[in-house]
Amino acid sequence: MNSVVRSVLIDHEVSSDDFRNAMRRLTGGVSVITAGLGWDISGMTVTSVSSLSVDPPALIVSISREASSWPLVRRYGFFGVNILTPDQIDIAERFAGQEGLKGADRFAGAGWTKRVSGVPLLAGALAAIDCAVEDIIERHSHAIVIGRVLDIAVSERTAALAYWQGQYVAIDRDEDALKLAEVSVPASRAMRKF
């Protein structure tokens, strides 16, 4: 393990509310993390998935250690990343706990498949990524889980579900590229601003 932990003396505390408010300004892709096998399954909605490396294919996800999925990720050593499309908001809300469902009950009403590891992967997701836990770094309330990619299923669809300013937002490559081109600031002007 190559992690470095430093003790930093800080004489000012940032409130959780201020930090949460700042992070809502960062647009994040919406994914559902799935874990477990058989009926011992659960999942959660996250915006904390990011690629780590291409060679070998690996990604990272930040998981609350209070989440029901956390013990399953640790126990089984596998998890799925299901990148959602805009028409899967109901799945995002269900796995965020808005319907009060827990465990295997969250999976009802959607089609699921299995790949190499056996964890449930969402049929029709923009991308469904099957991962083996390679490393876990526990800090504060969360754990950073490094996942080695075992298998991938990619949809032909181009629209993604994002989360920004406390709301779900649809991003469509074709439609939004045209909109951005119409309102874009010329590159020379944009560079001077920064």
C-alpha cells in the first residue's frame, strides 16, 4: 500500500453544510453501485465513480461505511458500477433510498444480468462494469474502493444522467453538443478569463 497520511493543523473548520453546498456545484455522473450474491444483495446511488487507470482497467468509488452495500463489498470482494441514463431516474431514486426499500427489494422492477463476478448489473444501463475489489482505503466516514475491471457491457445510447445543484439532469451528447456550440465563448476569450 502506497498511501500517505499527514497530520495537518487547521485552525478553521469547514461546516458539512458549506462543503455539501460547494460540492453540489460539481456535476457528477449518476451510477448505481451493486454488491452481493444471490439474495444477499444491495446497492446505492453514487456520483463518486471515476476512472483510475486504463492499463490495467481500474476505477475508484467512494462508499459510505454506513451504507448497506458496504459490508457486501467487503465480504464478497466484488461490485458493479451501473452508469445510468436519463430514463432511469426511478432507479437512481430507489437506490438512493427515496422509496424506503432496502437490500434485494431495491432491485424489483428492473432487468438485471450477471457477468464474471456474479453481482447484479443493470440491463439497459449506459454502461455496466463488473469489478473485483483491488484495494480499500478507509478515511473518515467513507472508503475509497479501487476496483479492477473484470468485464464491461456498453449501451449504444448516448444520453447520461447527471446530478447537479441537488437535481438530476439529462445530458445528451448530440443535443447538448449543438446547444453548447451555439453559446460557446470563443477559445481565445475563454483562455483570458483564467
